Amino acid sequence: MVLFVRIFIVFFFLVAFSNFILLHGGRSSLDLRFFMNNPAIRENSTLDNLNIFSRSWLDVKREDSGQEKNNNFQTQKLTINDDEREISAFPQNDKISGFLTMYGEHRVKYAIESLPKWLQDYFAWHRDQTSKHSADTKYLVVSCIGADKCGGFSDRLRSLPFFLFVASRVDRVICIYWSRPFGLDRFLKPLSSGIDWRCPADFEPLVNRTVASRWQTQFKHHILYYSAKKRSGVEVAREATTTIGNNTDRFYSIGYKHQDFAKIDATNMVFHAHSYKDQMPYANAWIHVPLMEHIFRAMFEPIEPIARSINETMSRYGLVENQYTSVHVRAKYPTHALMKILGDDSSIKHDLGKTSIDFSGPYRDYVVELGRNALECGRLLKPTNKIFFSSDSPDLTKHVIDNSLKLINGTNKCEVVGINSRDEIKHLEQSRHSENVDFNHVDFYPIIEDLLIMGGSQCVAHGVGSFGAFGAGLAGNRCRAIHRAPNGKPEQCPNIRGNNLVVNITVSDLLLDEQTSSLDREGLLPPAQELILYDVAKQKKPEAKRDNTEYDETEGSPYLTMYGEHRYEKSFAALPEWLRTYFLWHRRQTTDNAANTKYMALTCLKRDKCGGFSDRLRALPFWLLLASKVNRVLCIYWSKPFGLDWFLQPLTNGIDWRCPKEFIEEKVDITFPSRFQNNYPHVILFNRKPSPPVKVVTLNAIKRIRNLGDKYVSVSFKDQGFGKIDDANMVFHASSYKDTIPIANAWMHVPLMEHIFRVMFKPIEPITRRINATMTDLGLVENQYTSVHVRARYPTMKMARIMGKMESREHDKHDKKLSFEGDYKAYLMEITSNALECGMLLEPNNKIFFSSDSTDLTKYLMRNPISIPTNDFNITFAQNATYNIVAIDSRDEIKHLEHGHYSSHIEYYPLIEDLLIMGGSHCVSHGIGSFGAFGAGLSGNRCRAIHRSPMGPISRCPNDRGENYVTNETKDFLLGDEGEGRLPPAVYISSLGKYHQFRRDL
């Protein structure tokens, strides 16, 4: 009995003490400064709305961070959407409000009024339709079901503006349905004065949650960008509105094949073109449209538990809307830089939450440097602002909060705050890759909280991935910095990548039904204006450094002197008559879209051995000849790693070399090599051993293809041996010149490639702008500089002796990184010194543009100038004279097309940029491999030096290996049907003459 009394007394004491703590516990109240100082909010709200004295329980599972923890948690059973879950309720506190200044009913009116009229009208129509609850209402469902590749929270909503556009054009009510991991309404809810975006109750029984949207049987699903063929956003929008608009089913879902940011950008540009007059914002990388700030506030507000949690966090840290800077670091994003530290598989598993990595060693150093640089970028945006730091790495967040004073440069040590008590930040996409894991929707509250706090910032500094970009979008993209390059490395600030750029709206940007209005359209927003952060530029003068792996550098002009429509006429006139005739016939066939048109496809599929960019196009002259002989339209289709049209595009007055949609979507199976396709024949040249003479091989191919009745046939050589391609190109030469023809040898491109390329190709606009920006930065003018290229990673015998045979091959594929030191460095510097000397001797007064597939070599060369030798040819230079060299020395990697590891097509932009800059040179000095030879070919092979022998050792200059030798035409290469209109006899061109003239001048 005594024991029972004692237990009762202890229990009574504990209850009384807990109630005392509950009633008097010190927790900051909601900071109302922004609310009380904002007339727009005061007019639409009352203090009753603040609900300050509400005693509702919070179904949020998190701990206090910062000062002393309040452990007065209670456990209770809650029923939410028929799911009974045991969760830890937030400490009962009547001072934490569910009212947010940043989101809610009071923000809807202004948000809707900030949208273009068509979207305002659609929202009003949407409200009318959902209020009727009519069975006749048709819905456009934005779905994430079963095995869909939906991406994270930001990925799923970044295309919302475009989906709203489609829904408005097909008269369907847009609704959002997620089954994985939970519905969107577990985190956000509609506003009563906005639109109800939840799908109606009769949709749920139609859904099979075990399969992806595309395989649903009770409703149709439209896949955007279903094929691998590159298409414009307008084409995709037109197809979607036509297909869905012609359907009468009550429900029709829509989604992308996968979350490629370039495709979402292209479709969001369609939204922009129909929302602004004359000029529209330019969408690139992971950016959210600027209007997302208002679209989101017109459609969503956080559920009360998340709203209360946000208020508690902002109150505790003294964050007031529009008076702080948010800095976000997506630390676990599996970039190439992280893969090199953790390995490919481990980095991906780490991002998906399958493995944890100790916060130590190189991994810690890497993410801490990301955090340090991100803080510096955030500080430069607004030096006087408090910084709210967030990351998907709780370890990094804790480290940054504990060491912020050490991490920030300069004397202005701004205050850094953040939630440093979390153990894990879960991504929504983890649920797709985590089997037998019972997720609780509360586990995902932290990402929503971080996102919505970012959305209330004055400025945002973010890196790779779209999550931080979403936060910047919710803040209107008015003040942002991007602190990482897409390859994962830190990007120093200030830089131009956070600027909001604009482009002109043209008729081609609009759907057909709006093109007749000549852009004089009512109800659109005023022209978008560029937003350049000049105040950031004043803080620190930007260095002459460019991120050459970014999706688009738009500071350059979209007009190139070296390539484009204006070069077509001159190049077309320089071709032999048979090729001009074929090009004109080709254009007629593709323009008329005749059903009886037959095609000869040059394919590079997943399991083909295609070689690099130059290897794939070096035989193009021969393939054009073959196509002309068999009366077939030549087309090019690559699926490995991306289509050629991701880098180059046809000219409007040239020929459309892209393969038809039917071939790509219905005929090609990219999982099989070209030679094993089932839906069309594939002809392989040089397939026999010993191989017959090239003339016999060509005539046999012509005969076989002529006898094929198939609409499509693909062709290739058995392998990319340069001897086979040289022989084939000699047949092209014999059909193109009279009497004497150029000799094709080693990796040489035909001299006429200069003109063939300019008739068929021009770079896509992002690459065009990059080239112009680079040439402007480096002071390069077409035909007034010399290009020197060093193929440093080519697996020669010398390289194999330095690092091993297999290692040298892995190094060439960039699977193995080698420190730039020792024998490796000495070997490359010997090659480079000779390459520069060869280039300088071609044209001594020219500036030299240096490029290489070794970024370490390029960086070293730009930081350690090489002296010009003073003992060759009895030449005397000024003492300590150095080469006049310029280069792009800010890159971290140059990828070859055969390289198997990539995350985006933009990683190959530097390769194309270097090639096309070489193509504008006066002279070119190149070594082994065909890439440098391609650059020389684009400049006409008129002035070139070859600085290495085929086995890899250097070849001292002057030498005769860059000479353009000619030979008499022979029956070995003549097909027998050569007619009139061939070019005059080819003439021997000597670069040695330049060396001899140089010596005479001295």
C-alpha cells in the first residue's frame, strides 16, 4: 500500500510538472512584422485569421533545433485519408500559428492578377467546372503512378505551367494525382479562392497503382517526347493538344517519358511564348518559370502542420519574408565529381537513401567546399541579409551552422541559420527505389518546409538539380545565384548564370491557331525584361572564366560568321554538279513527304562501335555519293549517346538530314546493333576478308541497295579503320574532280568537307552562343588565328608504357584519371611544345587557340607560358619570348562521344565548341586521331601541320605530313558513270611553302 501511494505521488508530481512546462514553456511566437507592415495583407485579413490561440495538434515529426529542446511530446493515433498512423505530435503550443504571410488565401487575388489573361480565364473556368460536379466535365490528369519516373518534388511540378497551357487549349480541368509515395494533398492543399486541383472521387477506382501511367487500361495517357528524335516544344505542344483535344474520354493523363530538363525547358518556352508580348524569359537548365511564384500561390498552400512548422522555424531564427537569403546545397546529387569519390553505384545509392556515407575524408572535403562556396555566393547577393542554409545532407547542414564564421570570406560575417537537428532528408523519388520500406508521409515534411521557406526569400543561391531552382522560382527568380556547374564542381561567384535572360518571340514559337495574329495578342503580359545582377558584379569583378558545361551560355550572339544560312550559297556553289543536283532532289523529297520516298540511314545505335564525333562523319562524302547512286534520301540517326540534332541542326535552305519519325519510333530498336535490326535491312561495306578493292565494294553496295524494295535501309562500314574510309573517300574524289584528285590518307577529312558541312549543318543556338562568347572573350576573328589541338589521351604505345595498356584505354574513355605529374606530364608537355611550334611556324603572326582533351594540360599551359625555341631555322626571337596562346581553361572534363558515362547532352558541348572554332581557323596544327583533322577539314585543309606520327611520337616541323598531295584519277576509283560538272583538277597545296617564306622573311 505504501509503495502504491509513493508511485501515485510521483505520477501526480510528473503530471503537474509537465503541465507547468506546457503552459510556460518558452517558445518564440510568430514574427508579425511583415504582416503588420503589408497593407495588401491587412486589407484581406484580420487578426482572427492569425489563429494565434489555436490549440490544434500538429502532425509533424521533428525536433526543435537551436536552443534547449522541449521534450513534451505526446503520442496519439490519427486517422488521415483512412490510413492510421502512429506519429509524434508536435509539442502543444498555442503561440504557433497556422497562418503564413508567404502563402494562403490572402495571396490568391494578387497572384491571379499577375498572370496572363488566358490563364486567369482558365482558372475562372476551372472553378466553375469543379463547382458543378458534372459528369460531363473532362479532366487532364498530371499523374505519378506505379513505375512512373516522376523525379522529386520539384521535377513533378516544374512542368505545371505547360500542363496548364495544354489543359486550357483542350478544355479540360487539370487535376494532379500522385500515388507514389503519397498524394500531393498530404503536403499541399487547394485554396478556396483558387482552384481545386485534386482529381474527383470517380478517378481513383480507375487507377491501377501497380503499373505506370502509360500502361493504365481504364484511361489513356499521352507521353511527351515519346521518341528519341529531337523535337521543338511547339511540335510537342501541337501534338499533345491535337491528340487530347480530339478525345472525348472523361480522363486523359499526361506526362514526359522521363524528366529531362531540356525537354521541360522547351515546353515551358511554349508557355512563355503564349504569356508575354514580344519578348519572353529564356528557360534553361533546371530553372522554374518566373510566373511559378504566382501560379503556386494561386493553387497551393501548405497543410496546417507544415505551415505551423514553417512559422515555428522562421520565428525561432528571426526570418521575415523578403528579408533573408536562402542558400541550398544538393549535396547528394550524383554528379561526375561525386562519382569519382564514391564510385558510380555508391553515389546513386547514396542519393536514393540506400547507403549512408561517413562524413569524413574526400567526401567531407567535397561537400564542405560546396557549402563554403554556396555561402559565399549567397553573401554576395545581399551582404546584409541573414542566410537560411538548407541541404539534403544533414551532416553538411550541421557542419555549416557550427562553422559558418570560418566558412564565409571577408570581414562581413553575416549570420547563418538552419535546422540542424534532422537526421535525414528524404526525396520523394526514394520511394520508387526502396522496396519493403514503409514510408510515412511525415518523413517528407522537411523537404516541403525547406522549399517553402526558400520561396519567401529575397535572394536564393542554389546549385545543381531542380529543388533549389524551385525555391528561387517561388521567390520570383528576381535575385539568385547558381553556385555549381552541372558536373558538380563549385562555380565561383559572382557569375552570369543566375541572370534572367530574354529572347524575342517569333511566329514559330506559337501554335498554328495563334500565328495568324502576328503576335498582336490581347491580354498578354508586357515584354519580359532581362534581369542582370549589377549589384553583384560591383561586389567583385568577374574573372574571364566561363562554365563550358552549362546547358546554355547566352551572353554570345546567336549569329556565327563561320556557319549558318549566310554561308550556304557560297558553299553550295563550290560543290560538284552531281552533289548539288542530289541536294536539290533531297530537299524536294523531304519537303513533299512523298510516301514512295526511300531512305538510306546512317545509324549509330546503343551497341554499335561508332567511334567519336569525327569518326562518324568522316565518311559522309562517300555516303552522299552512294545515296545519290541509289536514289535514296540520306538521313542520320544516332541514339548513342544522343542524336546528332542535339548538337547540330539543318539549315532552312539546306537539306533536312534527320530521319523521319516513322523510322525512329516504329522501325528502329535501339537495344540491338544496326546489323541486327529486324524491321529494315542493313548493308555492311568491307565485310569480307580479304576485302575486295573499294571500287568493287562500292558497286556491289549500289547493286544490292537498288534491288531492295524496303523504304528504309541502313549502311555502315564493318569498322572505323581509317584505311577503309580513306579508300571510300577516294571514290568520292574521283566522282568530284577531273583528271587529278586529292589523296586521302590517315585521318584526313576531304577538302570539300568545308563546304559539305556548311550546306548541311549549323550548330544549335546554345552552342552558337558559346562559340561567339568564347571567340569574343579570347579575341578570335575568323581566318585570323591558328588552332593547335593535342589529342592527349589517345592510347598510344608510349602512353601504355607510362600507365599500362588497359589503364591507357580506360584513361582515354575517362574512366581512369591520372595525376598531371611525373612521366605523364613530361610526355604531354613534349607533345604540346612541338604542337605549338608547328602551329607557330605555319603563321608566326597569328594568335594561337589551343585545345585538348586533357583539361589539366590546357590549364597548366595557360598558367605556365612556354617559351618559343630560338635555335630552329637560325631564327632569333626576343629573349624569353612566349607563344601568344589563348584557350578555355575553366573546364573540368572533355568527353568523347564514345565515353559511356554521362548525365546530359550538354556535357558534349565543349567537344563541338572546340571543333567548330578550329573550323574557323586560318591554319590548324593537329596530331593523331581524326578530331583535329576534322577541324582542319572544316577550314579547307589549306594550311595545316601534323605534329605527331600515327604511332604517337612527335613529328618535328616542318614536315610533309600536312601536304595536300594529288594523284591522277585511275580506274581503281572511277565507277564508270562520271558525267560532266566535275570540279577542275585538284591542285597540290603545300604548307611547307609557308615555312620557307617564313625563313626568307627573317
